[in-house]
Amino acid sequence: MVLWLTPPERRDVQHRFFVGEKDIRRKGGKMDSATFNGRSSHFESSTRSLLAIEDLNVSLGGTQLLQNVSLSLKPGELVGLVGESGSGKTLTGLGIMGLLPNTATVTGTVRYDGSDLLTLDAAALRDLRGDHISMIFQEPRASLHPSRTVGRQMIDVLLAHETITRKQAQARAMELLDLVGLPNPRRTMNVYTHALSGGMCQRILIAMALLCNPRLLIADEPTTALDVTIQAQVIELLRRLAEEFDLAVLLITHNLGVVASLCSRIVTMYCGQIVNDDATDRLLTAPQHPYPAALLKASDVHLESPDDWTSIAGSPANPARPPAGCRFHPRCPYAELRCSENSPILEDAPNGGRSRCLRIDELTLDGVA
Ligand SMILES: Nc1ncnc2c1ncn2[C@@H]1O[C@H](COP(=O)(O)OP(=O)(O)OP(=O)(O)O)[C@@H](O)[C@H]1O
Ligand code: SF4
Ligand SMILES: [Mg+2]
């Protein structure tokens, strides 16, 4: 397994991962625009956002499911996107990828490296997907082709996106399978996905997402089908790719423990809206919104015993029929009358980050750290 690495081994893996005709190293390797996959639109400054979503609204069948979603990621940044089931995390990921159903009405801007993805035609989007932006989908088995071998699926992706021979594509695919910890990559290349466990399918999806050395990875519940050991290895892999190759990762998950250990920033969604966007350290010590504060208390992040866990009262609100005012008010222990009458906007919180709460100036919320 290649993920727990001493420094000399790290160099070896770095070499093996990116072996081939192209040198795509970005940080230590001092990538320049001429050597990064031959792409002309090299990202110029690491202070500029790689991804900037502004006021993304998504409606399906006349029902608004995402409202004014705004978030950004810089190169190499690891950002968690959390929230209970149905809060809109996957729709946000699909919106970035341009993979929402054709019937969806989408407004707002989704800028990647300065270009608004919502205005690109299908061919330009296809070029970006996989090559620049990759997504690990929530349902690993459903995302893989049932009647093609793992190897064929991986090679097809590479041949579609890169100027590379079949033999080179095969070698690259096997390197990636090795990198995500699949034993015997050569054998795995020849099997169909029905013969693989959910965890193995998940790792194949991760390998496929990394095939073309993307700069932005949207990982939707990438570790849920994995046992704890493999989960830790995948997290370490994502951390390493972000550190060494400036890969930006939007990690979508229910698991606050995973995001807290990996991400520097955590964005929390509730009922189709972002309600909080804050640095992980601050969120753990002094949350700036009652909902992530409640999520933390309902999870095992830094709490000493399950006796300390408290569930959140009530059920998640349905974005198709959101409560009036603050959408969290029916479940919020701090709700006042005005919370059911006025809709808060996402704005700068007193101690940093952004929060969608009418009372945030007067609340002092406990963290778990
Ligand atoms: N194709 C669709 N048609 C209609 N409604 C949809 C569709 N996809 C998602 N929704 C609705 O949009 C809302 C957000 O769904 P989404 O899948 O983004 O949630 P999520 O946060 O990813 O949840 P989970 O944690 O369970 O994956 C939910 O109310 C869901 O029922
Ligand atoms: S606006 Fe009111 S109900 Fe909403 S999170 Fe803040 S205190 Fe709770
Ligand atoms: Mg989802």
C-alpha cells in the first residue's frame, strides 16, 4: 500500500504516479503552463479562486432545490461540504460539473479558472470534465459500466482526454489502481465490476477521477463504502495530492469527523442553502451558526463518549416546501419569533467566516474541541 510513506518512498510514488511523457508536477516540480498536460490556460496565482460559485439557483420540475449557493475554492484547498440528507450537497456537485438533468433550470455563475461553466457548450464542458475537474460519485457501483472491464473503462477515459498510446494508458491505469491500494492492479484491470466489493468499486472510481490529473476534485461521499483502514488511506491520499500537486478538493460528506481531519474549511448546507462557511478550527471551537453547532454535537468529532452526543430535534426541512423565515427555525434551540418571520442572508460572521443567522451577533455557541 502506498499511502503511509516515508520521504524517500514519497518521491518514488510521486515519480510512479506521474510517469509518462508528461511532467505534470505542480508544486515541488515547479510546473509551468507549457508542461502541465500541455494546457494553455495555466492558473496564474494561487491567491485567486480556482472555483467561484455565485448565487447558484437550481430548480427541478418547478421546485427550487438550491438557493443562492455561493462558495469558492483555491488551488490546493480542501473544503468540506456537509449537511444532513437532502440538504443539496450532491446537487451542488452536479451543478459544478454541468451534470444536472436537462430539465433543470439553473441560474448564477460557476467560474472555473475564470470561465463561467454555465455558459460553456457541451463540447467545452466535456473537455473540462475529467481533464480539469473530476467527480467521484456517491453511488460507486452505479457509476461504473457493468459490461466493460475496469481496464477498458479507465483506458477509454484516458484515450478520450489525452494524446497517449493504448499501452501508455494501460500503464497509467495500473499505476492509479496501485495508488488507491488495490492489490494486483493487472488482474483488476481484467475484471467486471459485479465481481468487486463496494469498497473496491469506490477505489476504482477514485482512481478514475484522478486519471487525467485534475486540478479540482469533487468527491461525493468518497469514503462511505470503505472500511476504516481504507478510509484513512483515501483521506491521506487526498491530503497528499492537495499538498504536493495543488489539487483542490470539495469533499461532500455526512461525516464531520472525516472533514474535520482533512479540510481547512467547512461549508454547511441546510435545506438547499449554505448556512455557514467557516475555518475548521473555528467551527470546532466556536461555531458561528446553530446548525453546524448541532451537527457537531450529534457526531463523534472530539467528543469523549457517545453519552455526549445529542441528536438534532425534528427532521430536516424539505427544500421543496421550506419553512418561512429561517429554514432551520423549527429545529433551532435559539429560535425567536423573528426567526420565523424573516429570512436571514449569508453574511460575514462576527468572528470570521460567513453565517446565515439573524441572532449570530448575540449568540455564543459551544464547540466540541
Ligand atoms: N433529480 C431530482 N429530481 C427532483 N428532486 C431532486 C432530484 N435530485 C435531488 N432532488 C432533491 O433535491 C434535494 C437535494 O438533494 P441532494 O441529492 O443534493 O441532497 P444531498 O445533500 O446530497 O443528500 P444525501 O446526503 O442524502 O446524499 C432533495 O430534496 C432531493 O430530494
Ligand atoms: S436565525 Fe434564528 S432560527 Fe435561524 S439559526 Fe439563527 S437563531 Fe436559529
Ligand atoms: Mg448526496
